[in-house]
Amino acid sequence: MTETTSALPRRRVAVVGAGPAGVYASDILQRSDHLFDRYPAPFGLIRYGVAPDHPRIKGIIKALHKVMERGGIRFIGNVDYGRDITLEELRKHYDAVIFATGAIDDAALNIPGIDLEGSYGAADFVSWYDGHPDYPREWPLNAEQVAVLGNGNVALDVARVLSKHAEDLLETEIPDNVYEGLQTSPVQDVHVFGRRGPAQVKFTPLELRELSHTRDVDIVLYEEDFEFDEASDESIKTNNQVKTMVNTLANWLVEQEERSEEASRKLHLHFLHQPVEIVEGRNEDGSGTGKVAGIKFERMELDGTARAQGTGEFVEYPVQAVYRAVGYFGSPLADIPFDSERGIIPNDGGGCSMRPVPRWRASMPPVGSSGDRSA
Ligand SMILES: Cc1cc2nc3c(=O)[nH]c(=O)nc-3n(C[C@H](O)[C@H](O)[C@H](O)COP(=O)(O)OP(=O)(O)OC[C@H]3O[C@@H](n4cnc5c(N)ncnc54)[C@H](O)[C@@H]3O)c2cc1C
């Protein structure tokens, strides 16, 4: 990196978090003096979030590598902000700090039974199947019936990986331990539940359609879940993405009647189901097993504005595992304001200022003067 030749003093910038946001922020600045990450390898959720059978998205890693290889970014791994480095220290050495630490934890779902054995957050499962170094190498895959809560692409990823036959993942970069774990899975039914109707799903068309290409897995839909209110009709009319997805789902509903052979695994898509309780199993003496044995929902209906309201009717499904994929949530960073309701750094249109931007000082130490562990 060369010093600027203009009269302006050299500005020093640190970026914390080497996911795509941190890498591209460094790139746009044309340099970050240091790009820190708590893990030894960069690229955040592209490495440890995107499913192994999505090689096109995983391929973004190549583009990120190219950005890093241009030479203007110095990556320093194994530096956990808040543990290995403080705001005070960063302030001492840099004129500005960009926090690009992403959202790595599951949003909470506060229903009874959420802490039972067999109830998992999608983020943990995803980290396991992507070979995250902080996660155990084994995952309990002993459920025949599984519930996945959520109607976004993460729920689809989790449901797809759970229902696929392990050998169909062999062509991907799936870690050996994950292949071996999935190979032992006795799963027969994976149920995906959304709170609202088919026109309100947060899937994207490509990811939804991909489900129908899964070998030996039937998609199962339920006619009573196909409810559309005025707001749904409007978004089907005005939003091509919604229209495509509703058409895809409606076609599958019709086509399932014509199926001649049954697959050994089924992926059920349910709508208008609001989870109210994860049901604990019972021992013969009536005491609780501490393990998931079912899940209870309130049936919902649309209120005309695409919001769902309870009908007072409840249904229960026998399942031995529940995965919640109800969103990722930001984690607080030491010494940085945090909105714990929304899981974000409070900001005004993306900008946040904890104190006035400092005047650039000519007396900054030269770049790389101390503690430079660039890779
Ligand atoms: C399961 C899943 C599947 C996805 N699939 C797709 C997909 O198919 N297509 C798609 O386009 N997008 C997908 N996404 C979304 C995509 O991964 C994210 O939008 C993207 O990674 C966000 O980038 P980011 O840089 O903001 O955060 P992240 O990728 O999360 O990166 C944040 C980085 O900050 C680091 N960090 C955090 N805290 C600290 C700290 N205290 N100190 C130092 N470093 C820290 C982390 O280690 C991480 O490297 C998926 C996301 C998930 C969760």
C-alpha cells in the first residue's frame, strides 16, 4: 500500500468482520489498514452459512479472493473484537473503524418447550453442516419426523439438507463428518411451517423450485393452506416474484394428485400455522422425557392486509426434532450501542456516529508500524 502524495494526511481505517460486507467495504475504501476477523479464515457466512449444495453462491468466495488478492487489504484473522482488541485500542491506532460483524445468531422464539432436547436453531445446524470450527463434529440426526419453522430461504436450506439423501450431497464440498452423519439419518417427513399464506412466503423462486429436483423426495402440499386475501391478490398481480412462487406451489398441489410412485422421503409445506408449543414426551410414569415429541400450532387466517390472525383452532404434529429458522439476529459488540429489540446498532438510514468524526491528524503513526500480522 502506498502513502497518499496529496497534502491530506494519511487516514487509517480498521474494518472488523471479514464477511462480504467487510471485504467490499475495504475494497471500496481502496484500502483498509487492517481487516480483522475472529476466525482464521475470512468470508463469514458465505463460508459458514451458504449450503454446500449451492456451489454458485459458494463461488462468491472466488470473487472475494480476487478482491483480497489485489493487495490493498491486509487480513488479520483470529482477532475477536471485544476479547482480543478493544474499542479504546482501535481508537488509538485508527481514524475510523467499520464494524461489519453480520448477524450470526438465531432470533429467539419464545414458546414453551423451545429448550427441550431436539429443539435447535437453524444457525447451529447450518454451522455444523458447513464445517464451522467452533461446532462439534457430530449432530443428533435420529428423528423420523422433523418440523422446520420459518418460510425463508434458510428454512428451505435446512429442510433440503435434512431431507436429501446423503449420497446426493457427495458431489458438493460437504465435510466427511457431515456426510457420515446425514447417512445415518432415519428421516421420513420434513414439515416446513409458515405463519402466513403462500403469497407471503419469503422464499425466492429459484430456491423454492430447486426443491422439486431433489431425488426420492416428494413435495406435499395441503389445499386448506391455500388462502389468499385482498392484499395477497394484489401482490400476485403486481409482484412477479410472488406470482411465480404462488404458481409453482399451486402447480405442485395439482401435480401431487397425479403421482404414480411414492418417494421414501417427504417434504411437506404448510402455511397458516403459528407455533404455540413444542410438546415434551412422557415417560410411562407420566414424567417428562425432556425431549421433543410433537409440536402444536394455532391455525391462522389472513385479515385482508396479508397479516395473519389466530382462528382458535389448534393442531398437533408428532415430530422428534424442531429447527427454528425464524431469522438471524445481531449480537451486541463491546462498547458499541445496541438495539436489543431489533438486534442492530442504532442508526439513522445506515449511518451511526458515536462521537464526531475526528479531524484527520498528520501525526498518525505510519501504516504497519506495530503489531502487523498481515496474511
Ligand atoms: C443459512 C444461510 C444461508 C444463506 N444462503 C445464501 C444464499 O444462498 N445466497 C445469498 O446471496 N445469501 C445467502 N445468505 C446470506 C449471506 O450469507 C449474508 O447476506 C452475508 O454473508 C452477509 O454478509 P456480512 O459481511 O454482512 O456478514 P457475515 O457474512 O456474517 O460476516 C461477518 C463476519 O464478522 C465476523 N465477526 C463477527 N463478530 C466479530 C467480532 N466480535 N470480532 C471479529 N470478527 C467478528 C464473523 O466471523 C464474520 O466473518 C445466507 C445466509 C445464511 C445464514
